[in-house]
Amino acid sequence: MKTILVTGVAGFIGSSVGKKLLERGDRVIGVDNMNDYYDVSLKEDRLKILKEFENFTFHKLDISEGFGELKKEKIDVICHLAAQAGVRYSIENPLAYQKANSLGTLQVFEFARHNKIPKVVYASSSSVYGNNKNVLFKESEKLDEQISLYAATKKSNELYAHVYNHLYGIEMIGLRFFTVYGPWGRPDMALFKFVKNILEGKQIDVYNSGKMQRDFTYIDDIVDGVVLALDKKCSFEIFNIARGETTELMDFIKAIEKALGKVADKNMMPMQDGDVLLTSGDISHTKDVLGYAPKVSVDEGVNNFVNWYKGYYGK
Ligand SMILES: NC(=O)c1ccc[n+]([C@@H]2O[C@H](COP(=O)([O-])OP(=O)(O)OC[C@H]3O[C@@H](n4cnc5c(N)ncnc54)[C@H](O)[C@@H]3O)[C@@H](O)[C@H]2O)c1
């Protein structure tokens, strides 16, 4: 049994990872500041599930202000998932990203350094690839051309991680997640908004008239990737955690329409600032080193989300 500090534990990915770790018998110390970037009651409901496990403790704190009383704990590994997420909101409120992602991550790394925590697994993002020209995005590429402040903070987290690995020997694994979706998902993301609007008979906004492609990755596959990374002995690594297949946005919408049995009223919109046209993760390195093997197709994953959404909101 390991003791794992999970930051952002009330979040979409944090709560899903936390549950998996508790189910296999690890002790999870969860932290989250429960901010209102989206519906706080969704975060509270995710936490309720975790609080049913004896091995779970929760601390409401802001990581950018340090870890206070947690200094007493003996922690084996930090799983750092707290962040101000979302590309679009970083246009509106860049300083939120500087605080949560840049300062917050530095505080996590400082906490690891001063409390002799040997390993940190932290969330990066496919957005660090910017408008990459390659067909498949590889971890080995040199990446200096992010196109949103969100992406720039995520890229800088990888640079901080390298410094802390080099200076203090802390094991550092960065995970570049590719468009994560599934039950308990984030209300600011496309799938959630599309399903909500279609069920309420409202239009859906389709950016760049649907001419976009994403490597949509189901939450269970993401959780598998995180757990494999937590269990792997490495010094400094970055892994793509993707499905490894790209889907046209319009095909993703078709999968939603099929799952709902309803056709969406689509409002074609221009491209949003900061958005990329394509994400496409090469997962060969993740497969080779971690034994990662994503399993869930877009059709199956979208169906699971729709079933969860209807159950949760009583539709
Ligand atoms: N969901 C995706 O598609 C995706 C893709 C790439 C990367 N990521 C990264 O994965 C991680 C988890 O994302 P998510 O989709 O679960 O987002 P989320 O917003 O659901 O979860 C993040 C959690 O962190 C908490 N948080 C934010 N700032 C904090 C602070 N200063 N102190 C303490 N807690 C704070 C929030 O309250 C939230 O519960 C993030 O680092 C995100 O950038 C997500």
C-alpha cells in the first residue's frame, strides 16, 4: 500500500484516479480548493464517492499557497492534477493560470523537495504541441511554439520538472493528456456542452465549422495511464496519454447524435483563439515503457457518458 497525495482530487481526472487508487487499497490524501470555475456541486458529488473509502482524507487548500499541515505526512508519491484547465478561459483570465498552474506546480515541487517525497507524476497536456505540423505528435519533439497561455504554463511545468529532477533527483513523470472525456466529465468541455444543449433542444456551437480533429481519450484509459506511471520507476519522463486515433469533430458529433437518438441543431462558428486544429498522439513510447493499452472507442465512450449524464441529471 502506498500513500499518494492527489492534487485536484475533486476534479474530473483527479476523482477518477483517486477512486481507482482507493479501490486497489492505496491510501489517498486528496487536496482541492473547490473553486467555482464550474459547478461546485459536481465536485462535491465526486468527493462524496471518495469519502466512502476509509483510506481517503480530504484537505481543502489552494496549492499555490503551499501545503501547511500536510508536512507531517509520510507521502510516497504525488499525483499532481490540480490546475486551471481550459484553453478558452486562458484568454479571459490569464492570471488564474499563472497562479494555479505555474505557482501551484512550483509549490508542489517545493513540497516534494522539502518533504523528501521521491516522486511526482504531474498532468501536462497535448496543447503543448501547439499547431504541430507532424501527423503524429511525439514526446521527443522540441516544442517551443505553444499558442495559448494554458499550453505555455503546461510546457513550463515540464521545464520545472526537469530542474527538480536534475537538482534534487526527484523522479518526475509528465503526462500529456489528450482531450479527456467520459462520465463525471467537465461541464466546460465539448461533449458535456453538446449533450446538455441537445437534450435541452438548444443549438450547439461548432467551432471552425467542425473542421477540427481530436485524439479523444476515454477517462478509464487516462486513469490506467496515470496508475501505470505512478507504479513505474523512472528518473525523468514525459508520456503521451492518448487513444492514439484521431476523430473528426463532425464524426464525434455524429456519435453523440447516435447515442442520444437526436440530431443536433448546429451553429457553425469561426475558429476560437488559442485552439489547435489537430491533436494526434503517438503512443508508442507510452506502450513500450509503461505497457499502456487504451481500450475504449469513441462510440462506446460517448455512450457511457450519455448514460451517466442522463442518470446524474435525471433526464
Ligand atoms: N480534461 C482534459 O481533457 C485534460 C487534457 C489535458 C490536460 N489536462 C490536465 O489534467 C488535469 C486535470 O484536469 P481535469 O479535466 O480533471 O480538470 P478539473 O478542472 O476537473 O480538475 C482540476 C481540479 O483542480 C482544482 N484546482 C484548481 N486550482 C487549484 C488550486 N490552486 N489549488 C487546489 N486545487 C485546485 C479544481 O478545483 C479542480 O477540482 C489538469 O492539470 C489539466 O490541465 C486535462
